[in-house]
Amino acid sequence: MPVERLLTRNWGKPDSRSLKSYEQGGGYQALKKALAMGPQLVVDEVKRSNLRGRGGAGFATGLKWTFLPKDNPKPRYLCVNGDESEPGTFKDRACLENDPHAVLEGIAITCFAIGAHIAYVYLRGEFMEQARILQKAIDEAYASGWLGKKVAGSDFALEVHVHRGAGAYICGEETALIVSLEGKKGWPRLKPPFPAVVGLFGCPTIVNNVETMASVPLIIERGGEWYAKLGTEKSGGTKLISVSGAVQKPGVYEITMATTFREIVYDVCGGMVGGRKLKAVIPGGSSCPVLSADEIDVPAEFEALKKVNSMAGSGGVIVMDESTCMVRALWRIARFYAEESCGQCTPCREGTPWMARILRRIEEGRAAAEDLAQLKSVANAVCPFPPMGLGNTICPLGDAAALPVHSFLEKFRPEFEAHVQAHRCPYPHPWGECAEAFA
Ligand SMILES: Cc1cc2nc3c(=O)[nH]c(=O)nc-3n(C[C@H](O)[C@H](O)[C@H](O)COP(=O)(O)O)c2cc1C
């Protein structure tokens, strides 16, 4: 359900992007508090908060910070992940647009806690406006002493740099992000070693999402225990979701971890457009296994979604109504992953376009019954499911492509069969016969 606005507390205030407005609302006081606490207590507080990364994997933030080797004399880096390219996800850009100083304060506290003196914010290439907004906030923070050689008058020095990628989804994957920042082709690499041990320029590096960073000042301001209590047993705090599709009020919302998808659709987002019937919900961005209409009483939280074989992902909720053709929807998703595969691993390079080609055949009425079995078999070769997490590729982009295929086939198989049997798509296409096919 909607909550006391925490992450979004400054959104909508006049001039909410400015340092003046942020300071008037108590901004940067958490940084001062953190500097007085010392790094170890800050890490402990974040561990206590049960904050889990908001970039997709939901890994415990405080725990990740402790993976930095204690005896490595090399510099440490923080990379903030603002690549945000997962279809359906558009909440990090909203953080940057509405409250860039909250993200910066989180970055400063995190760097202090982990002993980093340089942070890079990696933004998706298309985020020109967000990069401009963030750079302005950085300039203001330097001018006021919140960044620079003596952060808030202390001995702690911090530089923050904005880096725009070139518009590749793969560069949101943390190891690809790191090599891209180093000026190389954004190809993921095998883990271990994890970035905390061998990261940017071969140095220990923490990669955290933009929203994760914006959550950190709240934890320091009000305490880890308070933050943990806002959430469920294993996931602290509130979180942002971006809702798109067939709802009355799509947008970015702050919710509690206990909020169910039924509440998101019917209360938070005002119900279905035109009073139409709900068919399906993708809970966390296009890579997350789809939920059917009778599964929407599950909370939008990591553990709860895992129990129904799906994922909270990056909070991108996509709502589909009865007029949605599930074959066409899946084909659209499959084309994205085929386009964005970096081509490094054979199952992903060959499997993603193969799945898209089969889906196109089904949608266009050119498929035979064996195509459904073949689709399943190709998806299995990329990433068997269930159980989750058995991918056959270096990074989870292959899983991201295969999981929707598995779940759509499992939950909406009669629709796929109807296409094959009728040799056509049974859904009307207002813009003419499969116009996208020729795109
Ligand atoms: C293909 C792919 C794309 C990803 N894109 C993003 C992204 O745009 N933003 C993000 O924060 N995490 C993304 N991730 C997850 C990151 O690898 C990493 O787990 C995350 O940035 C860690 O931050 P967190 O712990 O704060 O969530 C992506 C992962 C994969 C496999």
C-alpha cells in the first residue's frame, strides 16, 4: 500500500532538484552523521537495515560492502548503476530527475563506508537530460563542500564522475559496466572474481543501483532497525516500482514490501483501463517470469516472488489486459533480448534470435505444432527452468531472455496452440496485419 513517502519525500517540491531545496528538507545531515559515526558503524547500520539492492538481483547491500578485501592496498571504487534499460523499468531516472542530491548523498555515505574516494555514475546513453541534472547537482555539491577534498569539512575526499554509456542493455550487467567504464567493449565476464575483489581497473569495486544509493541516507538518518521494520523479514524499507500497461494511472510509485500486485493494479494505479479484465502481470521488468491474473495476491517482494517462481527484478511492473495477445507480447520481449545479446556466449547469441524467429512464425500463423516444443527446447538450452538460476551463459542476459519464454508457455499455452491451429493470430490488430513483423 502507499506509505509515508520516504524515497519520494522531495519529489514534486518546487525546485526539488536544487541543493537549496534539498538542504531545507534536512539534506546532507545524514552524511554529516555518517562522518561522525565512522565507516564500520555505517556498514553495520546498513547491514541491520536489510536493504537489498534495487538493480535486479536483490543482493543484501551491507553484506556486499563487507566483501571488499581488507588487506588489498589498491584504491577502491564505487560504480553507481544508472543504466536502467530493462523494458518496463523507469524508476532510477525518476530518482535522478526529482531528487539528484539524495542519490549523491547516498553515494557520499557509501564511499565513506567502503573507503572509496572516487565514484562513477554510469548512466544509460539516452539519459542526456538526467546526466545534465545530475552534473548540475554534483557541481552544486562541490561548491558547497559536500563533495571534494574535504567532504563536509572532514578529512574525507571524494570525487564523483558521470559517465554516459552508448545505449546497450548489457552494460547494466555489473562486469560489463566495469569494462565499459574502462573504455572497452561492454562484455560481461565470469564471476568469481566478483567486482568487490577484482573490479574497475583491477581494483576492489562496489556496484550499486541508483535507488539503492538513494535509500542509504534514510537508513543513516533514522537507523537500520527502523528501516528494516518498514519491510518484511528479509527485505527492509520501501521500494519504487514503475508501472506501465493497461492501468488507469501508470507511473512511478513508492510502496511497502508487503503490497500485493492486486493492490498495485486496483488501488495504487486506479484499476484497469476501460474496466477491462486483467490477464497477466510481469512483476519486475520484462525478464521476470509472468504472473497470471490468479497469482496477483503475491506481495511485490523478493522472497514472496521467488516462492511463485518469479522475481522482483528491477520493479518494472507491466500490466496486460484481456486484449493482449500473449504470443505477440512475448515476441516483442524476445526481439529485445535478441537485439541486446552481446554475442559472447553461444546459447544466448544463437538462442535469443532463434526464439524470436519461432515466436514470429507462431504469431504470423506460419508455425507447426512442433514449433512449440522447439521453442521450449531452445529456451531450455539457454536457461532451464524451473528451478531458477541454472543459466548456461556468462551473464544472466540469457536467463532474462529464456525465463519469459518458459513462463508464458507454461501459463498461456492454449493461446500459443490457438495460433498454431488457426494459422493466424486470433487477436485483432488495430494497425493492420502484423505491422511489426515488417519492422
Ligand atoms: C543484462 C543485465 C542488465 C542489468 N541492468 C541493470 C541496470 O540497468 N541497473 C542496475 O542497477 N542493475 C542492473 N543489472 C544488475 C547488476 O548486474 C547489479 O546486480 C546491480 O547493479 C547491483 O546493484 P544493487 O545491488 O544495488 O542492486 C543488470 C544485470 C544484467 C544481467
